[in-house]
Amino acid sequence: MAAFPPRVLATADKDALARDLEPIFGHELAVRPPIAMKQVRAIRGFDSTARLAELAAIPTLVVGAAHDHLARIALTRALADGIPGARYVELDDAAHGVPIQH
């Protein structure tokens, strides 16, 4: 489960955790919706770097998670660096499920 860091997964009842997450994701986690890979390809093909400066007037917090294999630390740092005035916070014991876990 990419949503949680290794420390959590080492002690978690993974079946119970998956059941708890079903209402959040809207489906059983063992079932990958057909749209999922289309979303991944769209994200990989989209680069908004040139437009990040347009966000300068908006207070922005970029959160990086040390164990996030989808939004890697290098990418979250680059995002924060590209937005003038953005604040960056890195969570050491977190993965892609930051909003769920924290």
C-alpha cells in the first residue's frame, strides 16, 4: 500500500486497513479502476513548471512525504521552489496517504 510508510505497514492489519480505506477511495482496494492508469499517464505527460510563478499571490504550502513513491521528494521540492513564496514541509514518517494518515 503506497499510502502508508513502512513503519505503519509493518504492524498494521492490512486487511482491516484496506476495509477502512474502501469508503475513502470509493472502491475495494484490490480492484484498480480502469481510469487509474489513464490518470497516471496524464500526470506524467503534464508539466506546469512554466506556470508555477502565476501562483505567487496565493499562500501555498507544499507537503512532501519521505516515503511517497508517487510524488517523490525531489518533485515536491521542485514544486515548492517553482512557486514564489511557497512554504515547504517534509514529513519523515509519511507516504502518499498524508491526508489520510495525518
